[in-house]
Amino acid sequence: MSGYLRVADVAETLDVSPRTVLRWIAVGDLEALRLPGGRLRISQSAYSGFLAGCATTNQRRTVAAVEEEAR
């Protein structure tokens, strides 16, 4: 299953708890595949898309904060 990450791998990479990653999956922010044994795997493409969405959200927040300070 190369090309897939475990919940723990994603959590460690992003320096968050595994519960946070599970929460992102539960609300639909991060797409995951459930294996027959019940374990979850996140594809590299889903992970990349999640990171891209986070970067865009953070950039919008930064722009909004700068615009508020300029007023």
C-alpha cells in the first residue's frame, strides 16, 4: 500500500494528535479509506489536497487580518 499514510503518520507530520486527524476525517475535511479490518489509510493525493486547502485558508486569514489592521 505505498502511497497511503496511517493516521499516526499524518498526525506526526503535522504535529497534531491522532484524534485531531480522526476528527478531520469524521467531518469530511480529510478523505480516508477504511480497510476491511477497520483501520484507516489516507492517500497521498488526499493528504496533498488537504494541505493545499489548509494553506489557502491560512492565506485568506492572513490577508483578512492585514486588511483589518490597515483600516
